[in-house]
Amino acid sequence: MIRITQDSANNVVITTTEKGSASHYLFQFFSLSTNINAYCVADDTSPYPLRYNAFTITDQASPTPTDGEVDLATGEYKYFVYANSSSSNLDPDGLTLLESGMCLVSGTEPTVTEYDNTATYTVYNG
């Protein structure tokens, strides 16, 4: 399972070399709650691509999919990674599927506000 945090750059590590390698990789994220697909193209940044593949997937409000950017709502997704010969192709038709699995997208951690309770209570016996 890969995990993506909204509004940030995420390091995604998977293994695609069992089924092949490519110059570019097409990521497809299928939302289990909305049945909508989101796509982006990312390049492998792993120093050891024969052992594992590393990608940077950035979640942001106005994405450029050809730069590894997507706009995902919080929730669960199925992801699919395809071997892509083009850095601009966002269509998985005719591409070789290299990996699939589950993805969990979570929101950014909210800022917690703490208050100092300085209230004084007086107790009367009587």
C-alpha cells in the first residue's frame, strides 16, 4: 500500500522491474468512493532501479499531470503503474501494466490549538 498526504510532495517506493522498465511511468489512481480516475506521469529517481523504483508524486490543487502532480481527495484508491514511452501520454490504453495495489490518501495534519486554563474556582462549605 502506498500512502499520499494531500498538499505535499510524496516519496512513493514500489517495484516494477519484475515486469519491465520504462523511460517514463504513467500512474492511474482510481477512487473507490467516486469512481473517478486521476493520472500523472513520473520518472524513476531510484539510485538502484533494479532493486526498487522511487517516484515523487505531488498532490496539489492545480496539478500538472506531466510533472508527477495530481489532485486527490482523501480516501482509498486503487493505483496502477504503466510503462510509458512518452512523458506526455496520460492514456493507459495499449501500455504495459507493471504494478497495481491500494493507495490511501490522507489530509494534512490540522494545527491543534491549546488553551491555558487559568480559571479559579471557589468552594463554600455551608
